[in-house]
Amino acid sequence: MSTKSVDWAWANSLPSLSIHDAVGLSLGYEIDAAPASGQTAHALDGIRQQGERTFVAYEWARNGNLDIKRRTVRIGADFNIDDSYEDALFWEIDTAVFRKFCDDMQWAVPAEFLPQGYSAEVSEKPLASKERNILLAIIGVLCVGAKLDLSTHAKTAGVIKGMAASQGVSIGETTIENHLKAAKAAHASLMK
């Protein structure tokens, strides 16, 4: 690894970097630096990690799954291992997008690697109708399995509210009742 420390304020202000340099930052290396050479386990691990991350990012970019600002070959072009390293030196990637990609890949990165425009917040999408119906049907299956009567919504809602309260969970009885009605319908619609 480079003996110079990364100037994170400067590095995080860069809107784009080559895949190679972005991978280096994700491992805590100064831009344009390479992992330490030599035969120590630490040096070999750094070289291996940089090679693996570069290869993965390049593959995702080559297949159009990772946005690239500038590239040297067309998307979907035949992969050539000999070109991957050189392409990774020239393909430019949005730094914030790459940092989010690191999160998605569950790669450990330095805490200081926070490019402008990066947000660690996970944006949840609303449930699709099919997903919602499946979850409601699961509630119906669990109620039937627990011998809770889905046809008596108010009574069953009271039982579930009591069960939830005993676990420290606060849910309104009307809310439970409304979901039980929907669960009964979803359960019935998925029965064979």
C-alpha cells in the first residue's frame, strides 16, 4: 500500500474516477497507487482484493449493470481478460455510484470514503400487489395453524393484540382487524 495517506476531502470531491482508482479508494489506497508489492501475506491479500474488486466492477460495467461515464469498448462486447485491467484504468465511473455499488456488494470500505452525492440510506420500494397478497396469505396460514378464526375478525384481532403486547409490540386492534380481513381474502384466493 502507498505510504502516503489518502486526502479524503479531495478524493471525495471527485465526481468520477477510473474503475481502477475507485477500487483503490475502496481499499484505502491513494489514487494512482498500487498495493504494496512483496511476498508478505498482507501485500498478497491487498493485490488479490484489488484484482477481484476490479474484475467484478469491470464485469458489472461491461454488462451494463454499473453506470459508466466513459468506456473503451461497447456494452456486451466479448470479454477479454487481457483487456480488463487496461479498460479498468480508463473506464470512468461516478464516484458516488461506485460507493453505493460497494455497499451493494457488501465490500468493507474505509469509513472516510464518502463521495459527494453518496447516501447510505436504503430506499425501500412499496410492496407489489403480488408480494402483498402472498404476505397476507402467510398471515392467514399462520392464523389457521394457530387455530385463530379468520371469520371472526374482531375477536381474533383482540387475541393477536394481546399476543403482540406480551412481546412488547404495540399494534392497534382496528389495524389488526383490517389486515385480518385482507388476509382471509388472500388466503382464500390462493387455496387450491
